[in-house]
Amino acid sequence: MDRTDSKTDTPAAHGSSRDVLRANLIATRVKHGAKSAVGCHCSNIAELIKLPNPPADLLKRQMDGLQRLLAAQ
């Protein structure tokens, strides 16, 4: 049976998990301000994950910093 009423508005239907992560990072940057510490970390991570093989140590440092900042709020 073909279901034409099935829900297709899911993150998986919109692209790769990197695309979804990038969209979430950009939304967080907008929420906190692009020039805030949170916004800077979001921008850095969004740029790093666009690379085919992002440097793991740099990515971890940025993600740890973002997590620390968000936890402190």
C-alpha cells in the first residue's frame, strides 16, 4: 500500500546528519548572537564539519567549549 500521507518532514528526509548538525549549530548561533562566545564556537564547529576529515582535536576542543558555555547558562 502506498502511503501518500506519511510524514516526510523529518531531519533524515532533509539531508545528512552533518547537514542537520550544521543547521542546529546555526540556529544556536542565531539564538545567542554570532559575536557571542557560544556563537563563535557554533561557527567554528559548523566550518570544521564541512571538511571531509576535520581535525579531531580541534573539533573536540570547540565542542567541549560549546558544551561548557551552554551548561553555564
